[in-house]
Amino acid sequence: MGTAEVAAALLRDHGRTYADEAGIRLRDKPSPLYRLLVLAVLCSTRIRADIATAAARELFSAGLRTPRAMADSAWQDRVDALGRAHYVRYDESTATALGEGARLLLDRWRGDLRRLREEAGGDTGALRARLMDVPRIGPVGADIFCREAQAVWPELRPFFDERSRAAAAELGLPRSAEGLAALVAAEDLARFAAALVRASLSKGSARGSG
């Protein structure tokens, strides 16, 4: 199986973004972008991705879909939403981080991550640095956000973090972002990056499926 065929198999079998799994219809609008940031916060602890996405869905179902709603919510309500998704061990500290992060977004970017994007001026490193000012978002969380946000912020493309590039190498695919980007259409880059991560977490792989 050639690299293009492996890429196609990955998209077919694993090509669902984590934003989609969390119920986020990602667009370049304040609420979906904020929900993606919340998902990145939730994925930044040592917890399974399916639990993180379930926790995101619980928070959003509770109406916590904007920085204002999150900032105005009770800390215990955030803890309870995380608990319903079995987001344990990190529920209390994450509830605190979500509240602090929402207030930071309101104070610094008026609740609109597109303002953060404008500040970065098309520079991915500058954008990642600003993201890491948000409580609980470190390099991994910033990578998760950028990996998914490239679907709506073209200046991030192609974005493949260390985890997705390592998974690509294990499958015999190019390790460089440019090499991987050559295998799929630009609009599929976010799905492809997610597929590589999902494949690395699954028992099977595109190579194993033939």
C-alpha cells in the first residue's frame, strides 16, 4: 500500500476530528472557537480523549458555551458537569482553570479568540504563545487547538504536532508537515492530523487493515 492509499485509509477509518466528537461544529466564530479552546484545556491533562470529549459535551449541554457563560457559572456546577463525564482527579483544578481562562479571554480579547488570531498576525509561534497564556494550556494543549483550528484558520496549515508526526512515521508516512500535507486535500488536513493520532491510539492501523 502506497502512502496516498495509507492516507486515504486513515481518513476513511479514523478521520473524525476531536471537535466533531465533542459536538463542536467548528467555524470562525467566537462560540465554536471558544468551545475548541475548552476542549484543548480538557485534553491537557493525563486523561483519555474520549473522557475529555464527553466532559466537553457535558459542559456545553449545561450552557457553558461562551467565555461569559463560563465565567458567570458556579465553580460547583463546572465540577458537577465534569463529574458526569467521569472526568475525575482533575475535575476541581480544571473547573478552576476554566473559570480563570474565561475571565482572561473576556479581559484580554473581549471573549473573542479571533482577536488573539489578529494579534498573532499569521505567525503560528506567536499564536501558540498567546494560547499558552490561558490557564492549563501548555505546549500540548496549544498543539491540540492548532491541529483542529487549521480547519478554519488557513494560516496554520499544515499543522501536524509531534504526536501526529510520530504516528505518521510509524505508518511509513512522511514525518514532515509538508510531506504529510501533500497526501491529502487542504480541507482534510485537520481530519488527517486527528486520524493519525486516533490510529496511534487504536489497536489497528491503516497498514494493518491492508
